[in-house]
Amino acid sequence: MKLIDFGLACKYDPEKGMNGYAGTRTYMSPEMLVENYSSKSDMWSIGILFYVMITGCIPYAELEKEALNKQIIHGKIDEIPL
């Protein structure tokens, strides 16, 4: 299986890291929301994708942007069934 969206792709420089974000907030790593991040954030997103595929639930239940950010940063899982 391949998951690709070149519309959100950017060139990665390991010395500078990345900042800013694009994509679905539910799949973003905590680092993406608070600081520069590395390609390791992609592994977080893949982990969330597998979590959804295995459990059938989205791990973060908040709908408001700021509440969802806090839930992700603090690692509080509150599932919403799909």
C-alpha cells in the first residue's frame, strides 16, 4: 500500500528541520504543533493511521482546534468510533 499526497509535500533539510503544518490535525504529531519537527513526525502519522485501521476509532475526540491541540500535545486519547 502506498499513501502519497504531493500537494502537501515539502523539501526536508535535516539541518533546519521543518515548521508550520498542513494536513489533517488528527494525524499531526505533538512536535508539529509546538516546535520545529523532523521526518520522525511521519512515523507518528502512520501510527495514528494504523490505530484507526485496527480499532475503527479516531484517537482524539475534540472538535475545536485548540482543544484538539491540547489533547494531542498531552497524549490524552479519547476515542470517537468511525
